[in-house]
Amino acid sequence: MRARAFGVAAAVSVFLAGALTSPAQAAAGTYYVSATGSDSNSGLSPSEAWKTIAKVNSFTYPQGSLISFEGGSTFTGCLVFNPTNVPASAASVPFRVASYGTGKATISSNCTGDYSAAVTADAVNGFQLNNVKLVNGGTTAAGVLLENQSSSTATSGLQINYTDISGFATPSGSTSTFGGQIMVLGYAVNGNSGPLNDVQIVNNKLYGASVTSNAGPGVYGWGSGLNISNVRVEGNTVYNLGMAPSSTGAAITANGWNGALIQRNIVHDIGANVTSCGGTSGIMSYTSNNVTIRNNEVYKVQPVPAYTAGCDWDGIDLDGGTTNSLVEYNYTHDNAGSGLLAYTSTAASRVWGPNTYRYNISENDDWALAQGGLMDVVPAAPKNALSIYGNTFFSNKDQSANKKQGASACFNFGYSTGVWAAGSQIKDNICYLANRNNFGKTGQFYYNPYNQTGMTLANNLYYGTNTGGWRWSGTTYADFAAWNAAGLESGAVWGDPLFTSPGAGGTCTWSPPSGTGPQPCPQAYTLKTGSPAIGAGTPVSGNGGVDYYGTTIPNPPNIGADAG
């Protein structure tokens, strides 16, 4: 996948830099729109450019047409493309909307209504939106709407690249939850749930005007079953999406997706206005299959200016009905809720799991005790296998003034008893707790009050001062000797892991379109010579081969995300 991703990014970059602006493209099927144009013109050259979006919407386009808006100019209206004005379309012959000249063209929306969008592409195969800017000029619900309202055959080859989209949200007073910067909709509003295939959302900026803006989500929408397939969300920067007080979803939500890669995105300052539960996450999957979430940095998913009510605000969540999915090589930090969440409920008759979380780093997550753990597995024991290995969890937050009067656990399990599915494992993780509650104690390494059982615990490293111990069913094991003697875990290790600079991970400096993740940041959680974590792990089959830092994993591995 990495080679393919690098190739697509390079191709898009070359395309935008050259082909769109070249006079050689001025041929039949290429149509120009300029602020100084006229709708009575042919549209076939910059000197014969059209002027308005109304003209663009009213024209019937040959297959493979390119519509070029003048860079640096603003056009008011909402673009609508469907089989009426694009009667023939194919993924192999893209229908493109882009900018020409210098800079990005701006589309300022003026349409209203629950399902309005600045740009709608309905059942147009090969639709591409490249290098433009979309702003909410009023009460438009969405920036881009991708849908298929007319066919049971998948609409394929949809791309949104190098585009700025800002300010879109569910209109005030609407009973719909439709709205956000990009809506990917397989559950159509007219009753025809048309499938989508090969959806690429790459190198965009999706944002609001400020941390507390009502804009959001970034990428949202619903499928009908698993009718949105082969999705790639990569290289995007998603931020300042305060959302509505009662919100569900995430900055990036996979819903009804079958086969998806969500990688190398920066997500921050999300959910500032939310006061409800079931609310916002940084990245989330729901009723989806085969989703890989990797190499993302997610931080400050949190209420602003302070916590008052609600829950969630987690970094990355495999939510209800998610199957065969993987969360790896991500850096989450300073989120009000857990860094990683496994919400193990059955949804839409889909039984959660098997799913895996590996080689992630969490720093100072759950600062508001919005979930109760740096990693949460709730609301019940997973019915299919859950694997959690090679992760690093660290917190040194002072939580003594928190209204909930506690300190976050490393792992927080469920609201009920239950047996985890066969094959479930928690291995080779580091839990370093220096957080503290109003009694001066840290959180517990495990908070498992209802006696969930069945998972294999092995070779995890624990460290902290004045710790809350391990809560397992009705027993609290106050120190490591007691925990070890209980026989619940094999190969457990106690000791300072000798991180390079614990607590100093901070915010990384990197560019999502560069084709890299936040790695090698944060270097704070690499292991120093002499660390008790070095070589103290236990091998895990199918372990991915490399750790968070891209180092080949030896046998035996190190404990934690610096496994090599």
C-alpha cells in the first residue's frame, strides 16, 4: 500500500502543477470559468470563459470533461453534477473540477437545506475535485457530497485532492445529522442506497475558523450495510471542528466501509462544544470491515474551555460492528478521553472483532477522565478476538482537581462481566503511570471491577510511584509482588523503562502530504540502554514485522512501541 500511496501523491502533484494550467488542454471537453467571463461565451478557452456556477450546472458535458475555475477568484453558488449534466462517465475517463492560473479558486456556497452541499457528485464515475477551496457562504450543510442516488451499480473512482474545505456543519435547527466538510453517503436520502467504490480523499485541509467553531465533522456519512468499498483517507490535516453540543461521529468516520486505509493524517482540536456521550472522536470506524488506521497523530480531542459534561473525546476508536481491523503506529496525546478505544458492541447485526491495536504511543490522554483509561475496552467483553500488544502508554497528568475525583487507569475494562473471545491477548505493552488523583495516587494499571476474563496477559511492563495497583474483580493488588503472585499474568516486568524523555513527546512537526507519518517523533519513548523492557517481550505471531519507529522486530522483542 505504501508504494501505491506514494505513486498516487506524486501523480496528483504533477497533474496539478502542469496539466491543469497548460494552454494545450484548451480543447473540446475543457471548460473555463472566470470572474471576468460571460455565460454567453463558449467556455473553451480562458478568453472565452464562462462566468457563473449557474452556467456550469446547466451545461451537458461530454465524457471526460475538465472544468477549470480561475485561481484566486471567488464564485458564488453550489455545483451539482449528476447523470443529467454528466450523462456518460467512467472511472477510467475522469470528470474533473479544478483551478487554473495562480492559486486556488474559491467556491462560496449559497445553497441551503438539510442535504445541501457546495459540491455534489451524484452517480458520476471518475469524479475528481482538485486544488480548489470551498467555504460555507451561509447555511450549507456540507462541503462535498459523494453519493449514488440512481443505481445499484457502484459509482467508482471518486477523488478529492489538495482541496481546502471549511466551515460546514449541520444547519442550526435541523433534525438531520447530515453535515461536515466531506460527506460520503451510501445510504441515499431518496431511498436508493447506491454503492460507492474506490473513494480517495488525499492531501486536503478540512477545518473550522476556530477551535470552538460549530463546523464538523471532517469526513462523515453512512453506508447501507458495507456498500462503500476501497476507501483511502490519507495526508489530510483536520482541525478546529468544534461540532454541535450533541454530536456523534468523529473528525474522520468510516461508516459502512469495506476495505479502507486511514493513514498519515493530522487530527487536532476536535469536539470543543460537545457535552453529550456517544460523542466525538479523532478517528472512528463504525459497522465497517477491514479498516487499517496507521501513522496518524491525533491530539486535543477535547471540550473547550473546560470539561463540564459528556464523555468520549477519544483519539482512535474501533466502534460498534467493526470487524477485521487494525490500529497501528499512531501517536495520540492530550485528548480528554482515551487514546485508544475498543467499543465492542454489536451494531447492525455485526459482531465486533477480531481487531488489533499494536505499536501505538499514548501520552497524557484521558486528562478529563472522559473514559477512565488510556485504553478502554467497553461496554462488554469482546465476542471475537481482541489483540493489544507492543503499545506504550504514559501519563503524568495531575488529575486531582478533576470533578470525577480519580486518575486514569492504563487499561479500563467494561461495564459488565464476561469472557473475552479465544485468541484475545494483552502482551508486550508498557504502562507508565505518574498521574495522580486527589489522594496523591496514580491510576490503576488495570481497572477490571466486573471480572472480565479469558484474555492472555503476558510480558507487560508496569511502572509508577505511589500506584493504585491492579484492580481485578473484587481484589486490588496493591503492589507488583502481589500481582505477580496472583498468577494472572506470565512474564510481567516491573521497572523504569528508561524512556529517553518521558512526558516530553509533545506535538510533532511534520507535513501529511510528505508521505510520512509522525515518526520518528516522538523520540521521547525510545528506550535507553539498560532498559528492563529490552528483550523482555514475548513473540506474537503475525506481528507486522516492524515497530513504531520502523525498526525490524527481533525475537524476543522489546516491550512497548520501541519493540526493535
